[in-house]
Amino acid sequence: SMACASAPASRVLENILAYFLRNNQIATEDGAEITWYHAANHKAQMQEALRSAAHMIEADVLLPSDGSEHGQPIMAHPPETNSDNSLQEWLAEVTKSSKGIKLDFKSLAAVKASVVPLKHVKELLQRPVWINADVLPGPNGSSKVVDGKLFIDTVTSSFPEVTLSLGWTTGWHPEKVNEGYSWTMVKEMDYICSGLNQPVTFPVRAALVRQSCSQLLWLLKKSNRYSLTIWTGKDDNYSTEDLLYIRDHFSKKQVFYDILEPQNHEFKQAIGIKVNL
């Protein structure tokens, strides 16, 4: 009977790959099969994302700068500060689909203001839910970090079953040698995460991964709940070869690729995964 008692928790903690396999939306346990729709913030983008073949819909949650609407969170990516879509409206639409969701937060205040709207749809969140923030300074990072401990506590106390997406702030400079993720950076991250029971994914910038392979391999070996999400800056220089290098060195179950075109297409083609456009 103990097994029965714990069954719901394991169902809720269903891995993202298990979820999309069970729904027949991917063919194998391979993070490269998962597709992403970015910045589905305004109503038009959100509707396009819902019609698309993407498995995961990513959006950005802000508090309006003018303090309007009693501080209700809205969907916008800085430098924008206004939107035709609130988090509440966004969730109402997206939870009608079977798509997974990833919400990106730039401040602790926005996270705290989002707990109530998320709780309203809690029973509809039987799907991958990733909650993202940059919690540590990383290579060339200059933007403000969100306090990692407070972020994790705020999210997990209300939603113990989500996947935490914990990143480093980064910068990338085309004209000079870019340092990768250092030993200090990965050790700090492991220190923050070692006591957690949730799945944790670390968003890492594609152009900085190859020079940090030892560090990132070390980090992923610390727990089978850890994964990487490879992302790309709009003007970053990196090659499909860099992505294939990552592909060869890491477990397929532990790396997701949230990358821009045309590399996304080239990469998927090179590894034999069909791209539904």
C-alpha cells in the first residue's frame, strides 16, 4: 500500500521525455526531439505557438512597470514593459492544449506575483512545467541575477513538481576569446541544487559550451535529475559542428536544444531528426 500512496507524486514528476513519448509526440528518449516556441508573449504569438508543432511554449513573465492592474504579471520580454496578455489569460489558453510550458522570470517579485495565477490552474498543469531564472553570474555576465535560494523556495513550496531551469547570466563578444563556464560556476550551481528533489535543467549558451565541456560533464554526472538546455543568442557565432560535438559527448537524455534558425534545421538534419515547420 506504500507504493499506492506514493504513486501520484511519481506521476506528477514525470520526466519531460516520458510525457511526450506517452503522448506519441516524440519517437525516442532524446532531448533533441523536443521542439520549442520562443517568446509566445502577446496574444498573436501565443496563438501561433498553440497552432505550431512545438512541444514546449516559452514565454516571459514581467510585472508591469507602471504598477497597473494591482501588479498582475504580464507576458513580455524586456525591454518591453507592456503586453496585451496577462499571465492569467495566457495560462487559461495554453492549458487547453497538451503543450508543455516554460516561464522565464527576471525578478523575484514577478515569481511571487505569479504563484496565485499558477495555483488557479494547478490541476491543469499535468504536463511539463519549467520555471526559469538566471540565479548565478556566468561568463561575461553583467545583468542582475535572481536570488537562487529565494527563487527555488518560492517556486518549490507551491509547486514541488516543476522542473527548475537555473541559468547563469552571460555575455558574448564576437571580437575576443570568450571564456566558458568555469569550475567555480558549476560548483556553485551544484551547491545550490544538491539538496533538491526536482529535475533541474541548466540553460547554457551554445557558443560557450565547447570550451566548458569538462565542467558541464562534471555537473551532469552529479545527478541523473540534471540536464542542459542549449540556447543561442541572436548574433552568436557558433557552428553546427559545435552542436554535434555536444551531441557526441553528453547523454541524449540529458541535453535539450532550444536553438534558432538556420542552425536548428542544419543540426536536426545532421542527426536525422525531422523538423516540422
